[in-house]
Amino acid sequence: MPTPMTLRQVLLEQATTTYDTAGRLFARVSAADLPWKPATGENWMSVGQLLMHCAAFGCGRAVAGFVTGDWRPDGEVGSAEVDADVHQPPATSLPSVRSVAQAQALLAEDRRLTLHCLEEVDESALLGSSPPAPWGGPALSLFQQLSLMIWHLHQHKGQLFYYLKLMGRDVSTTDLWGA
């Protein structure tokens, strides 16, 4: 009989799969695609902004914040209040990557940070603590908060998938789910 997975192993598997799939989708983007955004609707990120959001703000910083309690954007020790208006700014004010290579490097660094934090987290803390999110929301276990941060990246890699489809790229469900 196989040994049951720990919660940490579940998170590590989810994160690894999500980063692998996001990386393959990033590789489908060209430099000419970076300014593209959907023609209809409002407050869409450009492809470059979406890549920056996925790679620099999608998962790692929040995972580290929940695991360490350090929410400062500059990485200095301590905590910082997160203003709701700053947490969800309009798309026009969001930063963009300058190149696909930059996005890929940022995603690799974000992956390292996420996996390091998940490997180091105390298994008993995953259900035994409920760190608050600085942006508010219900009280959730550390496991739930970390899972939601992985899901955040997962959702945005799905957004990139649909951007690629809207641009006429030959992508399929396999590209989205990483089979």
C-alpha cells in the first residue's frame, strides 16, 4: 500500500505542475505579443503585464508572506500593511516585462522561492495555523492560503492560455493542463 501524501507534498505537486505548465505557455509568447490585449472589455492586462503578474506577483511573494509573515515588497524583515487600492490597481498602472526572456527568468525565480518555502514549511503548521491575508478575506488555514496562492498562478496561466487562443495560436487543452 502506498504511503499517503502529506499536505506539503500535495502543495509541492500542485506548484510544480502549475509552474511547468506556465513555463511552457510563456515559451509560446513572442516579443511582438507583449503589448497585445483583448480588443473588447475593460481593464485587461497586456500580455507583457500578464507575464509580469504571473512571474513576479503570481505566487512566490505571497507564499513567502504566508510562510514567513514577511509581507514587505522589498524583502526586508517585518510586516507591512497592504492597501486594498494598491493590491488591485487598474491594469493601466501595472508593470510589464521587457522581454519573454525576462518573464521566464522571473518565473524561474518565483518558482524557486515558492518551492523553497513549501519545502521548509512545518507540516503541523499547515492545518495548525491561520495566518491572515493582508488584503483581507476569511480566516483560512495556512494550507488553504498556500493552495489559493498556487491557484492564483494557475488562474492567470489559464488567462494566458486564452490570450494565446484569442491571438489565433494553436493551443489545446493539453497546453492548459500540462499533460
